[in-house]
Amino acid sequence: MQDMIERALSEEQRMMRNTIRSFVDREVAPFVKRNWEKEWDMKPENRPTGRLLEGAHGIGIRALGVPEEFGGTPIDPATEIQTFAMVAEEISRGDSGLCDKLTQIWKVSKLLAHIAPRHLQEKWFPRIAAEPHFLLAHCATEPRGASDRWLPYDVPEAMMHTKAVLQGDRWVLNGRKQFITNGYDASLFVVYATTKPGAGISKGTSSFLVPRETPGLTVQRCNETLGGRFSNSGEIVFEDCAVPKDHCLAQDDAMHRAAVYFRPGKIIVAAKNLGVGMAAFEATAQYVQNYVQGGKIIIKHQAVASRLADMATRLVSARTVLNEAVRALESRSPEADVLCNMAKLHASTEVFEVAKNAMELHGGNGVMLDFGVEKYLRDAAVFLHRDATVDICRFRIVKAMFPRTAGIYAGGD
Ligand SMILES: Cc1cc2nc3c(=O)[nH]c(=O)nc-3n(C[C@H](O)[C@H](O)[C@H](O)COP(=O)(O)OP(=O)(O)OC[C@H]3O[C@@H](n4cnc5c(N)ncnc54)[C@H](O)[C@@H]3O)c2cc1C
């Protein structure tokens, strides 16, 4: 099942995958099993993943998005999205929270490689590449609806409440961000803020590079989540937080400039999601071939077999759409936007069903915290909400397919 309808991998990608698989089987999965109680500790410091980050660093997958000239891991640009997807799926098989930590480094690094001025790249990339615990965060979401941003709903009243004002040679930020992956632990933040009130989100939003120790930046709390709990999402407050003028990465058109990150982001989130589904399937396949009820291993009961077939089919279909989206993105096809949204949507709805079946096929064990199968359902649930909700993905698909007739799905029609 693991390799079913996989896109052809190069020799280099295959070697990388084997290394990651053995890291996940040897270190990540046992860590999660050993630490199931710590996952529920409400002090994020007591959910330590430092050793895993060091392990990921050791096998060269932590700083994948960092340009090679600054110490990043070299990957073939022609198949880079496929590589990101493959690595994300493999890590997420072990733990989706750890995978969140890593993918955020890759995604934000790719963004910085495209839009950060050279001197800031020279300052930060070597640290990102060299320090195993160095994490990055991407801060767009605020307490008031992120969906408006994803649609996008491009009107003045839907602009971000976080504002940045140029005072002399410094930008001063005020506002609040929430649900930010790595937000609790990151050393460096990319922060989005309104710089032209009234212009709409696409023409009046800028992005800034803000180091953690900047006065006025406060990590308020960890957003405690149902799943992906090792990723330590965070809420961050900016109060007269001033950064040098040159820390503005994109002035007024930051959402447009971030597009380099959004489509691959959908692929990566779908691949992470698929990793959770694969792990749920593998655990269930093991269980039903060993656990006996009614005088036989339960795979021999037709109702169980039928559910297992359904799980496998859902995973293969999610992988098929994902592969098509990767192909479209790598070949710059006009269908890429639709397919990336489809890949994200389809993975989240299908893997949620796979994880639900995994839990049910484990009987009572399926809901026992120390058994670990319920974790797949919790991790899968988070994917329905993040990187645009399933409904917002649906709207984006229909809008892209029927641009003249589809609604704007927000405000007056
Ligand atoms: C674990 C996790 C990690 C995250 N990491 C990050 C991160 O690193 N950086 C970041 O910036 N953000 C991050 N987010 C935020 C994420 O992108 C948003 O939570 C998501 O886009 C949904 O936005 P919201 O929570 O504001 O919900 P809302 O926009 O308030 O939506 C609430 C409900 O209303 C529905 N809805 C909204 N608008 C419409 C409409 N026009 N028509 C019909 N239905 C609508 C939505 O589908 C949803 O069901 C993360 C979220 C989670 C859960």
C-alpha cells in the first residue's frame, strides 16, 4: 500500500525517502508512543521535540527550503515540489505536529528566498540552516476570520486589523495574530499587516521580517489544539513593535508576492494529511490481521474487509489527485490552482474518513489514549480547518472553474 501509484521517484529521491522512513520508524514513532501523556501537558515546554528536530537536521531535511549557497540541502528544482510532498508525507506518518514544524521552515524559507533583500538572506539563512532548533513562523491569521483572506474578499472592511506605519526609518507594528504554526517557539516571524487602510487586502497589505527578540513582540500563549499537538501553534501580540525600514519584505502587495508559497503550500498540507492517513491505514491493517473475534482474525469478517478496502481506495484517490496537482504545478499548467485546491480538499475529507474507520476497527482500543489510534483522527481533524477550510477550498475550485458565473461568496452579490 505504501508505494501504490506513487509517481516515479529519482534515485536521489528514493534514497532520501528510505533515510526518512528509517528515521521515522526508529525515532519519531517511538517518541510519539513514549510521550502520549506529555502530548496532553498544557505547558508546551514539557512537550519537547528538540531531539527530533536534531534528528531531522542530522538527515538533512530540516532546512530544505534554504538556498544551497547558504547551507541548505540541495534539491533538484525541477522536481522540488514532488520532493517536498514526499518528505512531508513520510514525516507525517510519524507525527503531523513535527511535520508542521519542519514544513513551516521550508515554506517560509522559500518565501524569503524570493522576496527578502540579499543582506537579510545573508544574515538569516546561515542560522536557519545551521541551528537545529531554529523555527520560522508565517503570521497572517487574526482573531477575525482568515477565510476572507483565502477567498479572497478584497474589500476595505475585510483587511487585516494588524497595522504597520512607517515612522522615520522604522515600521511600527500593532495588532494580534493567532493559530500561528510554530508561533510559540519560532525565532523569526514573517508578519502581515495593513499599510494602506481602505485599499483592500490585495493592494494594501505588507509583509515584514520580525525577529523574536524585537521589543514589542510578545508570544502571548500557545493555542492548544486537538491534533498536531507537537507543533505548538501560538498567539502573538505586537505593541509598537518597530523593525528597520528594510525589514519590509513586500510593500502593499504582500498577498500577491506570497503566491510563491500558497500553491506549493496546498500540496505540502495535502501530503502531510496523506501521511496521517497512511499511518492510520498501516496500524489498522496490522491490527485486523492479528486481532481475533468470532473465532477468526477480524479481516476475515466481511464488514471489516469492506471497510479496509474503502480506506485503501480513499487513500489511493487522495494520492492520485495530489500527484496530478504536483504534475500541474511543476509543468506550470493553468489547471494548477484548481488542482492544488482539490488536492488539499480531497486529502482532508478522505483522510478524516480513513482515520474514523481506523478508530472504529480498533473497537474500544480505538478511543484509548495510550493505544494511540485516536491520535490519527485528532490529527486528521485539524486538516479540515487549516490552510483554508474545506468550504473555502470548494469555493476557490468553483470560482476558478466558472469565473464568469460563480459568486463572490462574501458581501453583497
Ligand atoms: C493548526 C492550525 C495551524 C495554523 N497555522 C497557521 C499559520 O501558520 N499561519 C496563519 O496565518 N494561519 C494559520 N492557521 C489559520 C488557518 O489558516 C485558519 O484557521 C483557517 O483559514 C480558517 O480561518 P478562521 O479560523 O479564521 O475561520 P473563519 O474564517 O472565521 O471561518 C469560520 C467558518 O465560516 C466559514 N466561512 C467563512 N467565510 C465564509 C464564506 N464567505 N462563505 C461560507 N462560509 C464561510 C468557514 O468555512 C468556517 O467553517 C492555522 C490554523 C490551524 C487550525
